[in-house]
Amino acid sequence: MSLAGVGNAAAGALAVNLIEKVLTPPASKPATKADIERIESKLARYHLVKGQPTSPDGYLTYFDLETNSLVRMLPDNLTTE
């Protein structure tokens, strides 16, 4: 093993990493923790269940993302905690 061989291997690895970084499209790069937190902050807690009819007293069915359950509420009582 020579010093020149080590230098060539390091230069080759650096070139491959650089080319890979430049040629990888942003959509194919892994998500960072900051990306996931940004997406979570944009999601509302309650999502309307579209297949359920409104009850006679005006209550709608929502899916609660925090408790993973269905809840029935008036649209006026909707909070995004």
C-alpha cells in the first residue's frame, strides 16, 4: 500500500460522493427531522370523514390524528390544538 494509492482512493471516493450529491434529485433525497416536523406542523388534528352524513342535530364525523379515533362535533367546536 502506497501513499499515492491512498490518495487516489480518497480522491475517487470524494468524486463519487460529489457526483452522487449533484445528480440526485431533491425528491429522492431522504427527509430530515426538520422536514418531518414542518409537515407535522401543517397537518390539522381533525380531518373530516367525507363518507359520513351529517347527523340530524348537525354533528359531523372527524378523524382525530392524536387519538386515532373518530369523534363527532359541531363544526363550530373544531380546534386545531
